[in-house]
Amino acid sequence: MAYKYKSLDNRRKAKRNLERLLKKLDETPMDFPHMEMAANSGPAKSMSQYFRLEYVVGVHIYCEDGRRWYSDIEFRVPEGIPKLIGVPVKMPCATVEQAENFALSLIGQMKANPAKPNLDADYRSFIIDEFQFEIPADLFNEMNAAQAMIFDGPDNGYAFVTGRLEEVRASFGGRVTKGALEGISEARRLELAAVCSMALTVGLNRWPPNVFDESTDEIEGPFIPKGTIEETTITTMRINPRPPKGPIH
């Protein structure tokens, strides 16, 4: 069963984990050399300015399949921005101690080297296959408000949204590629932006999601942060902001 971040019990544990790790840092001073958060993708860039302790609400430490350990730091961020940074799905830790040390290193980095504001954070980004859509924050908020009525079911619209994402992929031959998107109309771009906005609203920031593959992925431990939030380089399409209303002087 997948770990449930929204579970009240798990949120309480995450808060206690954060308090415990902060206390550990205070009691045992550690040296954290500067780690540049080279965020290469839109989702990473949009949340990088929140890489500060005042935005952290908890540390989730959990095990999948009895042997893959993860730790994810949860942040308080605006709607549409990724809320979690942690052990990559495809590079789990082998022990709970390694997962905890991963979280401890990130918290130590935030304490020693708090992030600076990101001037390009007024966009919300969503990755589908190897393509990234960047949506102006004001347009995302407008779409988000208009779509709120859809998400009133038992799964808060997750099934509806993932179904629409698969329809988008099918309309491009099963996978969204750079070639498939070349020359599409502005109306089609806005339609895709609306689907991406819906996905962000239900907590997704990429589709299909990363999953651990037993045949190709191996448990790594201890896992040492490489200094990046996300290293994947992908093609980006930025949706243009709407022109201001009223006369232009």
C-alpha cells in the first residue's frame, strides 16, 4: 500500500520527526558544506525558493515493500508547487538510518544555507513524459478556481485527472514528444495547460509518475545528495501570460 502523506497519523509523525531532527542538529553541531540547489526543471525551480526551514511542516520517513526506505520533507507552499523533496523513488535507501540521514542533511543545508528568492517562480510547471509545460501563476489560479467544482468526489478528482492525462497522451500517439507538439495552435496549448493545471491541483507534478522498477532499479545506500533537486533535462513549453486588460499606453 502506498504511503499516505495526508493521513492525520502520518502528518503527526512527520511533525515529530522534524522536531526530533532539529533537536539533533542543535545538540550535535554538524558541518554542512554549501550545496548549490541547481534546479533544472520547472517544478524544481518553482519550489526552490521555499527551501527554507520556515516553510517545512514535517519529515515523512517510511518503508515500501519492507526493504526500500524513503524520507520526504514536506513544505508549506502555494497551490501548484511541489510540496515534497526527498529520496528519489528510483534510488531508495537500504535502512531507516540512511533515510533519516538523508533528511538530516537536507535540513542541515536549509539551516546553514537558506534559499534565496527565485525571480522566475511566478510559473507553475508540470511534466508529462519528457515535456514540461510552464503556466503563469495567475492563469493557473484562474483555471484552478474554475475547476474546483470538479474535485468533489471521494478521490478529490484524481481518477478524472489521470484519465484526462492519458487521453492527452493517446491524442499524441501514446507519448508527448517535442515533435508531436511542434506547430500546435494556441487554443490547443491552452487546452493542455488546463489539463496540467488540474493535475497540479490534485497534487501531481509529473505524469506518468516515477515508480521503482525491480528489474532495472537497485537500492542504493547510503544515498548522498548530489546537490540538485532534479537533474532531468526536458523540453519546455511556456504558456504566454494573458495581456493586461484595458488600454495599453
